[in-house]
Amino acid sequence: MNVKDNQRTRLSKKLFQSAVLELLEEKGGIEKITVRELCSRAELNRSTFYAHYAEPREVLAEAEEEILARTGAYIQKIGAQPKGGGKDFIASFLRYIRENDKTFRVLLVTAADSAFKSRFIQLSFLQLFEYLQVQMDAEKQQFIYSYLLNGSFGMITQWIRSDYAATVAEIVELLFSLNASALSAFAT
């Protein structure tokens, strides 16, 4: 396959991914999206769709993988920067979410899929806690992580739902104070 075909394929896939996110925002679920609607929104024909995918769910899965990869790369990038402290790290991550509002709003709030949310939590928050070097009782670690992960994720999704009513600094302070309070009970 030549470079032109590769570029055309990448562009087609990008157009389908963008279209699936737009339709998810409008319809709220992948099961409500037809191939015809997806092709119309992407302004591509059905033969192009079927050259790459069998159903709209595959487009969504590919878009989710790309978003998770970009998010993971971003977290590694901010983790590799000179240590500005945990609050700077979290603030940078929150700004990343806000800068990519449409994508995260659709996938984490509007058309929230529990499998994607779980993978997003595992990828992002576990890396964040690793960076922050959270120490805790090994026997209770899975329960404590579950509490911290789900609470932090819930706060961030509420922040998105509220159209970012609080500042990044306010959310960072809330996350740190609530999580520090919870962790202090189990510090090793």
C-alpha cells in the first residue's frame, strides 16, 4: 500500500471517529447509530465504511483506543517533566480533560459506557497515584484504591457535567484534601 492510500485510510478513519462522537453526543448510545447516519455525517460512502469496519461499534472502539493511548502518553509526558509536585501534575491532567472537553464529555458523561469508564480510570488514575507514590496498607490496598479511584473519577465527571463551574485549582484542592483525609486513616 502506498503512502497516499495510508493517508487516505487515516483520514477516513479520523472522519468516521469524529462522526461517531458527534452522533453519540446527539443520540446517547452506540446502538442508536446506523451505518447510514455515520457515513452521512462523515461524508463518506458505505463502501469506505465497510472497507474498514463491520459496524459502528468498531469505530467507537477504535476511537476509544486512540483516546486512551493519547491520554496515557499525556500522563507519561507530564510525569516525566521536572517534579512540580502532585498538585501541578493533577492540575495539568485536569486542564487536559478540559481542553478535550467534547471527547471526554461524550465518552464519560453523555454516552458513558461502563467498560470505557473502567479502562479510563485504570489507565489514568492508577498512573496518577503511582506518580504521587501513594503508600497504604497492602491488605486493604484494593479497597482503598477502589474508593479513591471512584471518588476522584466521580468528582471529575461532576466537574465536566457542571461545565467546569469550579476552577482547576479548586478541584485540585478538593481532590487532595478529600483523598488525603481518606488515606490518613490507612497510612502505613
